[in-house]
Amino acid sequence: MLSDQEHPQNWPLYRKWTATFLLSGFAFIQPLAETMLAPLQHQMSQDLHLTRNYQWTLVNSLILVGVGFGPLILAPISERYGRKPALLGGSAVFIIWNTACGLAKNLSQMLAFRLLAGFGACVADAVAGGVLGDLWMPQQRGRAFAFFMAAPLLGPGLGPIIGAYIAVGIGWRWAFYIASIASTVIFIAALLFYQETFEPRLAYLKYKNNSTESTAQLRKEAPRLEPEETICKPTFSELLRTDLQRPVRMLATQPIIQIIAVYMALLYGTMFLFLFMYPTLWVRQYGQSVRVGSLNYISAALGFVVGVQIAGHLNDRAYAALKARSSNNMGRPEFRVPMMAVGTFLVPVGLLWWGWSGEKHLHWIMPNIGCTIFTAGVYICSACVSVYVIDAYTKYAASAVSTNLVLRSCFAAFFPIFAPYMFEKVGFGWSATILAGCFLVVGTLTMLVLWFRGVDIRKRSQYCAANDVEYL
């Protein structure tokens, strides 16, 4: 059994922040790899002989399909073998297949390699819920998650800028090589400095290091610990039945997971459609070059920084204030919803500001302001929803978080396919209005269900953190 000092939530702060920082580093690479290609369309289309718009869209987006389905494998693995093997294994998969993308000679190779790279690129998303739930108490998770999400949400803002300068410098293949080199550096740092955080795995490792303690005595002292044969040597059929099916079962049977999955899918589908059309606005409406136009992505990065500040400082404060006002001074995951409402309001406001100011060809600063508001809202929504899921499904947080990645990534992958047609037919203003209206309706319904019915729904769940859901 782990002592109090050995429990990850009681580790010194420097150990907890080191693990969180390394996890954030892994998460930064994924959006960088997804968005760095945007300014490279012309070069890649020539070299790979891409003649149709949908071919480029698939090259740009197919990695997201792997990102969506990869966590269904990596998250359960992290809940059996531990977080570190899942992190290192997924990162190795990404490095191998992303490097292969840089060597691709034709469209078929590129699509296959991008899809396979996605199964590794998702590694941080797959285990983030579990790692942060392992390390941080509920009243600390808002700040910790805000820090973790800062790097991955800066990726969509920095990726296109880096890609634009690669396009005029060293060639499109180096976009893949640079991402692989950065991922290798983080892989080595994690190999050296990341310490396992999953409590059952830590207890098992402690047992392995103490040969005088019997398995029976250990199980008596640590009932949460599974025996050796189920932790380290499961049969394939058992692994498939009990672990790999868990995220699918949660998505199929948990109403809260289903509601949040739809909310996050629409949010991320809208964000990637927005980022896909963002350079078109500057080239078509404002006549800027690809290189100059890419600098407008700075406003997206600025919005994510603003979102970090808002979510990081206010999420835990709002949670603590609502907890203090509750009748029994107990916290609930639903106390994350008020901050979620702030983000749900900012997303449509930013979309409308961006779309109509670009449509009317106002000063270039106006669409950038709208972009900043939009990306700040996206960050706040993402952080609040993810912390809500971790609070509600602490033991199975990795699987719970991974479930919403399936719909989220599929929407993000395929929304951009129809984006050019919609924006061409109805323009930037009305396209933004349609997206803003859809998200506001879905977001409002989601918040109402979570706030008024979340407790009752979670009481009927076999996966939630406790039978008494007011546990925090």
C-alpha cells in the first residue's frame, strides 16, 4: 500500500508540475502537426500531384481521424499498464509515422502515414485526464488543466506561422521533420524525468521491489491494487473485454459523456473550420500574401493566452466559491458550469465579430479582435469541460476524456471539407452566423442539462467517482 507521501496527490509541487509540463509538451506537438501544413498547400499539391480540393483537405485533416480513435486504445492501456508506457509508446508511434510523412512520394502514402501518425499524436489527450486526476486535488485541477492546455492550444496559432516560413525557406518536408525532432526531444525528457502517476501501478511496482511481502498481504492492505496477472500479464481476450471496450461502453451508456461529446465535437469542428478558412479571408478579402497573412494567426495564439488567464485564475475560484455556498460545503463537478457559460458566450461573439468585419472589409484589426475573442472562448470551454469530466470520472478519467475525442476529431477532420463551399455560397458573415447560432443552441442546452440534471444522472452511473456524487 502506498504511504501518504508516496501518493501522487501528495507529491511535492515540483514533481507534480514537472509531470504536468511534460504532458503539456506532448500535447503541443499534436496541433502543431495538424495546422503547420496550412500555408504549404501549393508546394505539397505540386509535389504530390493534388488536383482536387478534397485531396488537400484529406491530407490536412486525416490525422484527426487517428487522433479521434487512438485514445480508445491508449487510454485503457494507461489504466492497466500505467501512464508512462502509454505516453512513451504513443509518442514513438507519432515520431515514426510523422517522419514517414516527410518521405512520402505520393498521395496514397501521405494519407496512410498521416492516419497512422494520428494514432500516436493523440497520446497526451488520451492520458491527460488520468494524469491530472492522479496528481491534483479537485480544487487545484482548474489551474493545472489551464497550464496543461496552454501549449496544445497555442499550436493552432503558431503552426501556420512556422509553416509559412518553412514554405519560403527549406521546403514542406521539413515541416514533418521539425515536428518529429521536437517530439523526440520531449520523448527523451519524459523518459528521463517523467515519473509514473497511476496509483495502482505505483503500488504494484512497490510490491515488486519488496520481495518479502506476499501478494495476499498486499491485496489485504491495498484493495484497489489488481493482482500481477491482471496488471502486467492479461490475456488478449481479457484485455479486449475489460479495457479496450470501456471507452466504447462509456460513450454508449453514459448520458453525460454523450452530451459532452456532441458539445465538444461541434466546438472543435467549428474551430478547425475557422482555422481552415482563416488564411482565405486574408488572401481573398484583404489581398495579403500567404506569409503576411499567416502573421494574423498571432491573434489566435493571443486568444488562447487570454483564455488561459481567465480559466486558470477563475475556474478554481468559482468552484471554491460555489462549494463554500453549498449547504454541506461539498463540491460537485457542476460547479465548473458557470465558467463554461462564459466560454460558450464568447465563442459565437467572436465568430460573428470575425465573420462580419471580414465580410464588410473593415480595418484588418477588427477580424483579429474577433479571432482573439473566439479562441479565448474555445479555450475556456475546453478547459471547463475537461475538468468536469475528470471530476466526475476520476478513476476512469483517461477513458472518459478519450470518448469525446472520437466525435470531436471526426468533426474537426470533416468540417473543413464543406467549408469552402459554404463560405463561397453565403460569404464570411452568414457562414459565421450559422456556426455561431448552432453552437449557441447546443451549448446552452448542454449547460442546462449539466447544471440541473447532472447530479441525478451521475448517481445512476457505475463509472462516476463515488456513489455519493457530492464527494469533493
